[in-house]
Amino acid sequence: MANPFTAGAIVYAKDIQRVARFYAEVADLEVMHEVDDHVVLESETHELVIVAIPAATAARIVITSPPARRENTAFKLSFAVASLAEARAAAKAAGGELNPPEKEWEFQGLRVCDGCDPEGNMIQLREAPEDAAD
């Protein structure tokens, strides 16, 4: 059976429910499956699995508020959003953050902004211009 998505990622988290709620709200992903050690979120084209960090390791991790950004990493998740302004508000409400509007930029015809999830994992959100659907 073929996978229903075309791209996927796995994020390890201390609090999988909180991180899953963040991506569900900010990236408009649907929770498809949830058990004690992982949550599967999907859209028509993406799957994101939030996996629990082992308890012994998680006990040594301190999550600050706002979260300290883990900028020295080789990966950054990127999602298309309808509105950066709405995503910024959703990110804040869900425990993460998006950079302020003055730090947005243009890339390949899209409005782009970086931020992080509630545990400091870096994300990038991209908004298509309003006239892109025309």
C-alpha cells in the first residue's frame, strides 16, 4: 500500500501532546493517531510524527518560556500557511513563537518567517501572496 503523504518528518519532544497541539494549530495538521509515546499528524501531503524523548533523557532537558531556540541544528521544518499573522498568533497561543513582522522576508515569491515550536525546534512558515490563487 502506498503512503498517503509525499513528505514527512519526525520530531523528538519532551511533551509530545504540547508539541503536537502546536503543529496542529500552526501548520494546520490533523492528529491521526495518538498513543503514549508518539502522535501522528498529517495533511494531504505531509506526515509529522512527534515521538517522546526517553524519560531519562527528557528529565535532563529544561524547556524555558519562551523556548530557547535550537538554532544550531542541521534541519528546520517548513510549512505553508494561509497567513503569517494568524500563524504568529497561533504559535504564541500554543507555546512557541514566530519572529515579528519586521523580520519577515521574500523568498521564491513567498513571504517567509522563522520561529520555533514550544521546545525550541526551529520552523519556517511561508505565506503565498494574496494574488497567488488568481
